[in-house]
Amino acid sequence: MPPVDPRVVVLAGVFGAVLGSFLNVCVYRWPRNESVVRPRSRCPGCGAPIAWYDNVPVLSWLLLRARCRRCGAPISVQYPLVELAVGVIWAGAAWWFGPSGAGLGAALLATIALGVALTDARHYLIPDEFSLGGLGLGLAVSFLPGGLTPVEAVVGAAAGFALLWVVKAAGDWALARGLIRGEELAQVLEAGETPTTLGMGDLKMMAMVGSFLGWRGVLITAFLGSLSGVLVFLPLLLARRRAPVPFGVFLAIGAVAALLFGDPLLQWYGALLMKGR
Ligand SMILES: [Zn+2]
């Protein structure tokens, strides 16, 4: 692979930081069913519209020392962190894959995964804009050279949806038969709600992941996502602290891990199988 022009990497990083600024708006407004186009961003403290020079990714937050220019209301550190993270994602994807379909797909998937993780952690929901919108992007990117083919993207999306549908169906069946019990379940039933193991948001999100990573990536994402979820929530369960599980957060972690380590992991597993014969 020829070395990537450093200017391309820098340009991708700057574009990523600007996209991160937009992602901040999406993460805040989509769960509230607000438009991300208008109104313009305003200070939550004094309501003043934020000027473009106070909205430069990362730099403005540093120059303003994390406070609104007019009223001095504090600005969350989440804003520059997300901008920085998406900048690093896009620079990293450009550096690793070069300007190609694979690079664009990796950058988009990691950006969407970050958005899903932030909204699911805070609101326990995955906006359709991320899952279905991301699915559309994944299918579109597959038409570019250097990544999945469109057929592989469609098969991956179907595999992602189907895999979690089976898990959900089995889990809900077990719930309905009373095979799963617990204090939390009793509360759900008391509230007159139908108990469920996985939300539709998780299913749509995995269809999105499949459109970027194909069916193998779906399996790795589900495996690594479940593993990281268990590692985080087992100590909580053992400590008898009840906490609802934002599964999308762990699927997002799994998807990024599959993106980074999917190929070496499959090679290692393949070698392991060969040895076992
Ligand atoms: Zn203000």
C-alpha cells in the first residue's frame, strides 16, 4: 500500500472535528425530536446565538476557557472531547486506509458508533437517524471501490437484524414463560408494560453495523459487544446494584473493536481451527 499523503490525513482530521461539532448537535437534539438544522446553536444560559468564531471545534472551547462569551455559563467538556474524538477518527481512518471506500466506511461507522453510545448511555435510546440513516450511508459507501460490495453490505445488514431478532425472540419467549425472574421484571409488569429483552433500536443498529462490516463483522460485533457488556455489568450485578443495560453502548464498542481487530481476530481463530484438526 503506498504511503498516504500527510496533507490528506490533516484535512480528514479537520473535517472530522467539524463533523464532531455537528455530532454534538445531533446527540443533543435527536433524542428530543428537534431539528438539527434550525434554530442555530444557542447558549443554554443566556440564549444568545453562538457566533461562528465561538464555534470553532476544540479551539473556541479552549480560548473561551469553557465559558459562554456573554453570560459566562459553563460549556460542557463533552463538546471539545467529541470534536477531538471525531477528528482523530477521521485522521486515523485516512492514515490507515487512505482516501478510499474502506477509509470512508470506517470513519463513518466509528462516528455513528460514538453518537449511538452517547445517546444510548444518556437516554436509553438509539435515534433512527443513526441506525437507519447509518444503514443508508453504509449501503451507499458499498458502491465505492475498496470495501464491501453492495451485495455483501445488504447481506451484512440482513444478518445483523436477523441475529439480534433471534436473540430478542428467544429472550422475550423466556420472559413470557417466566423463565427469567427478577425485581426489575416485576416492576415492568406492574407498570403494565410488555417486558422485552432487546429494543428495536438495537436491531436496527446491528443492521447498520452489518451494512458497513458484512456478516462476519456482525458476528464479531455481537460477540465483543456482549463480552464487554458482561464485563461491565457483572460486577454491578454481583454488587446487587440494579442498572438498566444500554446495550447499544456495548454494541458500539463491539463494532469499533470489530473494525480495528476483526481481521486479525478471524485469522487467529482460523489458525486455531486448523491446528485443532
Ligand atoms: Zn450565555
